[in-house]
Amino acid sequence: MTTRFDARLNPQAPAALSVFRIVFGLLYFLHGTSKVFGWPGAQQVPTGLWPLWWAGLIEIIAGALITVGFATRPAAFIAAGEMAVAFFWQHLPGGFWPINNGGELAVLFCFGFLLLVFSGPGVYGVESRRRVATRTVAPRRRRWRR
């Protein structure tokens, strides 16, 4: 029973990875816009305030790149690092366990982005389209002279 179930779901894994990337990237992007612009619904951080405003700027740029699937691996690596720093600087002083110190969102973002670092953008992304376009072009052959 599970073999048939796995066989039906495995071909859909790249598309599911793309949906995961888009949702995580969009949520991360919105975290950045709430810090930098005060939209949607959060209080805007004063411009240049260290580290919150700069973290918001990283979240906007990396979130946009991850959402569209362009430079996904480097952007996800930077985003994972930023979330690790956020956990250790802001949440860990409140206790070790993320559920007690309010850092569970930082941990989830960190490990979700690490997944994207190692798995890539999935099939629906700018990188995937670029890879397909470059693969369809026939390589030029060099003629060797004697």
C-alpha cells in the first residue's frame, strides 16, 4: 500500500519543493517589509537601527530572491545564517528551549532555509527556467587544426 502511495507522490516532489520555497520566501519577505516599512501590520523599525533594520533589509532581498527562485541557494544560506544569529542573539538569552524563549519561528526558518540550500529551488523558479534554456542550446564544437 505505501509503495503505491510513494510511487504516486514521488514525481510530485519537485513541485512540492517549489511550493515550500515560495511560501517560505514570501513569509520571510513579509517579515522584512514589516520591519523596514511597517507593512503588513507591524511597527516600523527606525531606519538604520542595528540589527533589526538591517535584518529586515536582508529579509526583503533574500525573501524576494527565494520566492522567485533566483539565486536560491546563496540567498537561503544567508537567510539561514541570519535566522541562526537572530536565535542566538535575541532568543537564547531567554532560555535554551525555543518554545520557552519565543525562538521557534527563527529555528523553523533557519532549518527550512537550510533545506533549500541543499535541495535547490524546485521546478518552478527562475533558476530552473534558466537551466532548461541553457541545456537546449547545442554546445559549440571546436575545430582542431593540424
